[in-house]
Amino acid sequence: MLNFARVRKSFRVNPRLPRRPRPQFGGRVLRSQSASTNKGFTLIEMLVVIAIIGILAGIILVALGGMRTKAKDSRIIAEMGQLRNAAMLYCHNQTPNTYSGIGCGTISPNIKALCDDIGLQGGTLIDPFPVSGDGQAYCVEVQLNSGKWWCVDSQGRSARYDTTEPACAVGGPYTCD
């Protein structure tokens, strides 16, 4: 049989063995690179990582700025379509059926809410809406955040144009041509 006590003793480290000498300088013991136990990041490494993250965040924010303006313009355009529908409902509820008196200050809460939201999105709405003398036609336009104009009229037309002045004027054709 095996003697387990001898086997265990043979695997034991001999405490009497001399240790590996460390390099000395002027009586001080120097630690070698391999003997260091620091496993963290240095300050320089952390600063480089933070700088890279900051640069990437800046690039993304600049790219998103243009998208935010386009998103607001898209929302204003959608609300202008809803404004046209609300104006038609307003006309059909009037006796006689006219668009007279329509604007953001009308008694219709739907039109007022749409006008308020267009203003919150940064659009400049021309109010009161230009309406023909007989009250049978209107034209509404808004200046978008991009500087362009968007127009809807009682004929069901919508148009975007780049001029500096609005096309719907009092006494005008009341169309988005």
C-alpha cells in the first residue's frame, strides 16, 4: 500500500528554500513590473476614453439637431391638414355655410388647439385666415422652422414654397398656387 503521509510531504513546498533576490538600489527594494499588483486603468487611459465619448456625443447631437427641425416641420404640416378638415367642419356647422370669421380665435376648440400646437412647434401662422368676401374660400399658411412656407386652402390643395412673403393675402386668389 501507499503511504499517504510520504506522498503529502513530497508535494509540500520547502520553507527553507532561499527566496529569489529582489533588485536593490541604495538600500531600497525596487519592485519589478511583473511584481506589481495594480490592475486598474491609469488616469491618462480614463481621460482618453472620456474624450472619445465626448467627441462622439458631440457628433451625434449635431446630426440630431437637423432632424429635430425636420420633425417639427413634419408635425406642423400634418396639423395644417387637420386644420383644413376642422375648417370644413366649421363651415358646414355655420348657417349659411361660410368660412367667415374663421381663425385661431374662433369658437371652435379644435381650431384653437391646432393653432396653439403649431405655435408650440415653432411655426408662424398667419391669423386671421384670409377669407373671400362671400365667405366661400379661404387660404391658410404657416412659416415652417426651415424658413419655407406651407399653405392649405378650401379647394383641398396643399403646397410648400420658398418665397419670403406669404402667398395668401387678403383680397388674393385664396388658393395655394
